[in-house]
Amino acid sequence: MATPTGQPFERENYLNKHYGVGSWLLTTDHKRIALLYLISITFFFFIGGFFALLIRLELLTPAGDLVQADTYNKLFTMHGQVMVFFFLIPSIPAVLGNFLVPMMIGAKDLAFPRINLLSWYLYIIAGCMMLHCMLTGGVDTGWTFYTPFSTEYSNTKVIEAGLAIFVAGFSSILTGLNFIVTIHRMRAPGMTWSRLPLFIWAHYATSIIQILGTPVIAITLVLVVAERALHLGIFDPKLGGDPLLFQHLFWFYSHPAVYIMILPSMGVVSEVIACFARKRIFGYNFVAISSISIAVFGFLVWAHHMFVAGISVYAALIFSLLSYLVAVPSAVKVFNWTATLYKASIHYEAPMLYAFGFLGLFTIGGLTGLFLAALGINVHVTDTYFVVAHFHYIMVGGALMGYLGGMHFWWPKITGKLYPEGWARLAALIVFVGFNLTFFPQFVLGYLGMPRRYYDYSHMPEFQVLNVLSTAGATILGIGYLLPMMYFLWSMRYGKPAPDNPWNAAGLEWQTQSPPTTFNFEQEPVVTWEAYNYDEIDKAHPEEAHVVG
Amino acid sequence: MAGNVDALYIFLLIVTGLMTLLVFTCVIYFAARYRKQKGVSAEQIEGSTPLEITWSVIPFFVFLAIFMWGAVVYFKGRTPPRDSTEVYVVAKQWMWKLEHAEGQREINELHVPAGKDVKLIMTSQDVIHSFFVPAFRMKQDVLPGRYTMAWFHATKPGRYHLFCAEYCGTQHSGMVGDIVVMEPSQYEAWMGGGSTGPLSASGEKIFAELGCATCHRSDTQGRGPNLQGLFGKPVQLEDGRTVNADENYVRESILDPQAKIVKGFKPVMPTFQGLVSEEQLNALVAYVKSLSNAGPAGAKTASAPQNNPATSKGTQVE
Amino acid sequence: MSDSQAAVQNPAHAGGHSPALLHHFADEQQQRDSASLGMWIFLATEVMFFGGLFCAYLIYRLAYFGDFAAASQTLDWRLGGTNTIVLICSSLTVVFAVYAAQQGKRSMLLISLVLTLVFGFAFLGIKGVEYAEKFEKHHVPGASFQFDNVKVPGHADQIANPHHAEIYFALYFIMTGLHALHMIIGIGIFVWLFLMAWKGRLTPEYNTPLEIGGLYWHFVDIVWIYLFPLLYLIDLHK
């Protein structure tokens, strides 16, 4: 099963086959495009993170003393827009998905390599538009662009930000399209649907949302831009328009968008847990199908963001009920991962620590979703810090933990180098502690009634203690995020060369060399085994200890 | 209200706490018990359909129970009791303008009596705001171009935070105020000073000034429908529909009279969009309401409970 | 799509397989299937893209039916109807083109493609005439919009609300404008397909670009089939 080992860095691979800037900017190799994405989204992650830090610093004291109110409003707006549209949505799909989807199914590349490159360029164009928007004044509508504030009242660069996100949306659509076609048409012989890694199932579900949800936000933003430029009246009540229509259209995408962020992360966690528990995932079929049902039900719950917005009581009842339905497949996943640990042989390398972190944070994030979906409680906690804490537990605690876990897991494959294991474990611990310290107090703040998007809370100084805790946590969290970036960079130069399969993991991506060649495999693999055949692997190589263990 | 929400909240804390405990205990126990050991390899388990069904169905029913409890609490919170004190709220960037049916006007501060139901009839002059009183576990977005309703029942005298919970621009965090809950006797005393007469009376004045009475006469001869006793009743429309004459209906009929033509009348009324302010509109609505109250002098209902047939569910939010 | 085009334009191909086959595909069947599935999924995206607009349109049409009917009556249904026929004819010529390519009938292929382009331009021309009229009548939403004293059809004494009419025209322009943009892209694709056909690169063995270009063209036609009654034929019977 293992390919012949040699000196990995001397072999021809996708990194050293061609040199020069042109060979990167014009590449159609999915692995190189993944790296282009990695660099771009890391850049935006630190911009978004910097905004977050300023927000937390401002909230250290009740009075508005660090920045102006306008500046603060722009900070949280752009923090949201950058993190959602320029980091979280592309994060796992565009980096790990791009790198791994073809390799995991035994293909040489995605079905449309040029479209893949095009989608990166669209992302870059959108990113430049967003940067330009930020540098020339920014936007202060909140990432939600609620009308009529965004269309009639805000004095900031709404049109530019809207168009940037419009373009970024097409980048996302093209990635999803590419994945769906690739997964349908490019699987290696023997790679049946029931043998697909759960990572692939998760990306398939994600792609469905990208394909069907993103165009709706695109057209909605077109309407916002047109309305703002020409005062058409579509969302302006003074002219007969309905501002709630905007909210419906916006959340029709933006709720499923949460699943664009979390589903790939669930895919990563399935891979990692299987590998470090040395077992097949418990209830493979149910985990796979739950991904698809999350994608489908995710489209039917959008108005749960609008329970106090002025929708009818009956609409609220239906959307609340549907929101509980979508909670079931998420719960099923958590139970299956937990059950996988039963009678396992668990290794504690850094990716597994991140997976454990994911399990903990996602469980809390998911269960607090039950509070929000309960109509009676939603009225009280919506638009407070309770919501802020809840979605950070999902989108940062869940999606980002999965992303970091995945980056550690596949880093040897991507770069051919090993990261320093001790530092990585330390970072995982710091992130977990920092995260909880940052966001857990916000649940309490929310229930006590602190509204979100408040620049100045001198009217209610009793909220300061919890805010100080949260800011302290954010500092720790910041360090936790800087660490991996530093040792990853360090390892690219000084890290030990990685063997082809350092974790002794199942999956086609581990059967090729590290880093892989341009077309991934020497010859097209033929799959004759089920996914996660760890019993066979461990029987075949009982002596192969983990290199990084 | 707060009690209902908190009870559900505590129930949820217990349920989710147990679920968290279950998952975390299993994870931690398995993680410790089944850590890698020499010579012991993992036992491959394919999965178990009965288990999957169990842990899908049990949570589902638990969720269903939470849903139903939540829905009951929500329904109560959305349905104002019949004889509540009415306060008209106009939100604007960045302040709350509050006007009691009895005529008192306040800014960023609302005085209410303890132990009475208070119904809020709210609209916005500009963007979307949200009326949020954490102590009452109550929140409702305030939209431009329509009324949204909310109500609360304060029990303990004191000062409570009032927040704007929907981001509304630069000074969003400055759009805060206080709800001052007073003992009924103190409240009566407070009410005694500074009123310019009930809101419906100023509505009556505006009604006369704008010449509404020329067409909306109190007999059946007018070119417009007779407004006596209209409020809260179903209205037959020209196109065959029937609508309930609630606050939003009256509001729309003033601003966009062609939208709903009453059966038997011609679409001749001009729009008053841009001619009346939100405050005047509130006064007009209060006046039209007062015409449906018992007694010929409907306008003089300052402190008497308004017994308009509560404008059932649909009106609270739509 | 761009990949399959690139395949054809790239003659430097090693190996014994057809020059149209890209390296990362196992065989031509796989490549063809991928291209056509890709187009179908792209069309699903397009459905949702227009879907958002249709949703907005339906909501306002229900709310402001009379005003929408009044605004709709200012459109010329004869021009819209002509355009419908033009597009249906163009879809027919696309079908002929695909058939001709599969059968290797060169002249029929070229004629069909030219006819498709002619119909496409005719559609845009007629649309242009309609747009010009809107500008003359100040029916373009924005500062100079005017819609005063227009009667609501069927209600002789009711004047349409100009604000609501403006919403109608805003949706009219965004929907037909997006559709026209798709037409322009479609014409671009068909010009390129014509050049391919002219150079003899669309053969019975390899005509995937035409097949999926045709799919796109049919989709754009279908969107119009919905737009026409929704925008032009509101309340026409009265």
C-alpha cells in the first residue's frame, strides 16, 4: 500500500516541476491553486482578525474611547464581511478541498482546471475591490446589509462592498460547480459512492449549497446596488417597497452559508478521527447522508433570523420547527463521531487535538442553537451577544478548528515537510482555551441583555467584567492563531522531510508521494477496498509507528 | 413574561447540559480508556442502525417538546391582552419618541404603571430599529412604513434598560433609554402633569384640519366610508377580499388609499403620504380607534380601558 | 466549457488519443459527460439567479396588481410577442445546428449557426427599440421617472401609484436587462462556435462545445418564455 520511499524532496513534484511566478499565476494544477488560495485567505484572515482585535479592545471599557463610533461600526462590518466572504467560505473548500478532492477520488485534477484558476482570479479581484473599499473609507452597514439603512441612509461605500461580494460569490459558485462535476464524473475505477471518504460527501453537500444559494445573494446585492444608485423603491417602504423582502432573500443564502462553512469542517473531522482512532467511522452511511440532509434542510430555515423582524406568527412557527429538524442530522454526526472513539486505539497528535476541540466547541455551538430556535427565547436573545457567541462557536469554534486540524493533518502531504508536533499541540491547547474564554462570557452577556454591535455601553457598566474576560480571551486566541502560521512557515524551510504517509492513514491521497506529482498518481488507481480500511492497514504494517507520534 | 422565558431557558439549560455532559463524558472516557496501547488494535465496528435511529428519534422528540414550549411562550408574547394601556412609539436615528394614548410625550424614557399591560404600537421614521427591554424579555423590530406591535407587563417598580437592538447607524449604541415602572398611584400623579390632552383628541383636530370629515361623515352619505365603529371590524373590499380594520389598515388607508378600496366606494381619496408626520399619523389612528369605543364621546377615553376587540394575531407583527 | 474549447485549440498533444482530449480525463466520454454536467449545474445556478428576481416580482405583483397592470399596458405586447417567436425560431436553428454537426453536414451547420445569430441580433434589436421608447416616455426608473395619471385597467376611476409603477419598471429593466446580457454572451458563444464550424472543428465525433452552447441558448430562451407573459401580458384580457 505504501509507495516506495526515497528522498521525497529530490523527487519531481508539483512544487518543483516548474519555477517562476508565471508557473504559479497561470497554473491549472489544483494543488497549486489550493496554495494560491491558502496564501490569499490567510492574508484576509489576519486582516479580519486585526479588526476583531480592535473591536475587543474598544469593548474593554464601557465608554467609547479607543476609536470613533463610525470607525467601530466599520470595524465590525468589515470584520464580518472579510471573515465570512473572504475567509470562512473559501477556507476549507478552496484550500483543502481544492487540494484533496481530486486526490481522494483518484483523479488527476478537477474536471475544469481553467475554471478553477478563474475562480481564484475572481476571488482576487473581489479581494482587491474589498481592500480598496476598506482603504478608501470602508462600509458600515453590518455584514448583513439590512435595508433601508444600506440603500438610503448609510454614507459609506456600500456599492463597492456589495460588488466585491457579488464577484466573490461567483468564485464560490465556480468552485462548487467544479467539485460536483468532479465528484460525479472523475472518480477512479472502483471508487463507488459508498467508498467515498466522508470529506468528499461533505464537500458534495457544500457544493450544492454554493450552487443553489450563492446566486440568490448575488442577485440580492445587485438589487441593493441598483436601489442605492437609482432609488428604485424595491426595498424602500417610502416608495412602496418592502425591507423585509431583502431580509428573506439575504438569509435564504446567508443561513445555508453557515453550512458552507461548517460542512467541510465536519468532513475534515471525519477523516482525522478515523485516522487517529484507527477505525472506520461509526455509521458511515448516516454521517454521509446527514451531510446531504443538512444541505437540503438548510435551505428551509432562513426566516429563523427574522422572528422579531415583523414576520407573521405562523411563519415563525414553521421556521422554528424546521430549524429543529436541521438540528437532528448535526446531532447524529456528533453521536457517530463519539461512537467511533469506542474501542478505538486513539493517538493524540495535533490534528486529533483539533478534532477533539471541534467536537467540544461544535457541541456547545449546536446546543445553543436549540435556544435560538426556541421562539420564546429567541425573542429575548436575538441581536444580543448570545447570538454572537453562538455563531462564533459554530463558525470559529467549528469551522476554524476543523480548518486548522485539516491543515496540520495534510501539511506533510501539501508541503512534504513535517510541522513541529510539540508546538502544534501547544497551539491547539491555546486556541481551545482562548476561544472559550473569549466567547463563553458572551453567552452570559447576551442573556443579560447586551445588544450586539454596541460601540459604547456606558449606559450599562455592569457588563464590563464579562467584556474584559472576553477581550483577555481574544488576546490568547490571537496568539493561538499566530503560532501555527509561524511554525508552518518555519517548517517549510527547516521541517523534517515528510514520508508519503506519515500518519499511516487510509485514503488515496496518502498513497501517492509527498508532495504529489502534477497529475497526482503515477498511474490511475483502482479502488478495491472500502473507505477507512484501518484494520487492513494496521494488519499490513503493524510495525510502522507514527513518525510524528 | 420574564418568568415564562426564564423557565423555558432553565429547562433548556438542563436539557442541553445533560446532552453536553453525555457527549463530553463519552468522549473523555473513550479518549482515556481507548488510548493507543501496545499490541491492542482498534476494533472495527460498522455502525448500528438501531442506535442511529435511537439517537435520531429521541433528540427529535426532545426538540419537538422544546419547540412547542417555545411556541407557546412566543404566542403569548405576541398577543397583546385586550384592555392594555397603549403607547405609540416612533423610532428614529437615534432616539425613541414615545407618546401615551393619554397624550404625554416622552423621549428615551417611558413611564408605565406596575401591574398593567402596556401595548406598544411602533413605527420608524427612517431605518429598522428594535425595541428591546431585556428585563421584560421582550423585543420587537420597529419598521419604517408600517406598525409592529409588542406588549409587556411590568410587575416591579424600578428603572429598566431600553435598547435599540437592530443596528441602525452611527449612534446605534446611543439609542438607549429607560423604562420607568411606577406604582399605579405614583403613575397617576405623574400622568396628571404636562398632558396636552389625549392623543385621540389631537387626532380629531388633525382630522378636521385635513378636511377628512368632508367625506368621512358620520352618516352614510359621505363619499368615504363612515369611520364610526370601524376599528377592529372586518371590512369588505371592492375586489372581494375582507380585511380586518387594524392599525396597519388605517395607516395604509391614509398613506396609500388606493391599495384597499372599501366595497361600494370609489377610489377618490388622495394620498397623504408626505403630508402627515408619523406623530400625526399616530394621532389619527388613535382617533379612528376612539370612534369605535363605547359612548358617543369616544375621544374622552383617557384612562378608561379601551375595549376595542383585540385585533387578533395577524396584526401583532404584520 | 472553456476547457473543452481550449482542448480544441491546443494541437500540441502527445499520446495517441484525440487532440480534443485533455490530459486529466481518462477518455472522451468522460470529458463529454463532464462538460455537459457542468453546463447543467451552471444552469441550475442560473435558475436560482433569476429565481430571486422572479420571487421579488411575484411578491410585488401580488401586492400592487393594479399598478403593475397599468405599467404593463405601456409595453407593446406585439414587440414582445415577435421577440418570443424570434427566440423560438432561434432555438429551432440551434437544434438543426446540433443535428447537422452530428451528421457532418457542413453547409447546414453553417447556415443554422448564421440563422441563430441573425435571430439573436434581431431579438436584441427589437429589445433596443423597446428600451428607446422607455427612455422617451420617461419610464426608466430614476430621477426622471414619470408615470402620472395613468389609469388602472378595469378601474376607470383609479390612478396607478407611480411609485409602484416604478418598482415594476425597475424589475422590468433588471430582468430583461439580465436576460439581454445573457443573450449577448450567447451570441458571443455562437460567433465562436461559427468560427469553429468554419474551420471544420465541429465534427460528428467531437461537437461538445456546440452541444453545451446549445443548452445555454435554450435556457436563455426559456427564461424569456417566462418573462414575456409575466411582464407583457398582465391583465391583458380586460
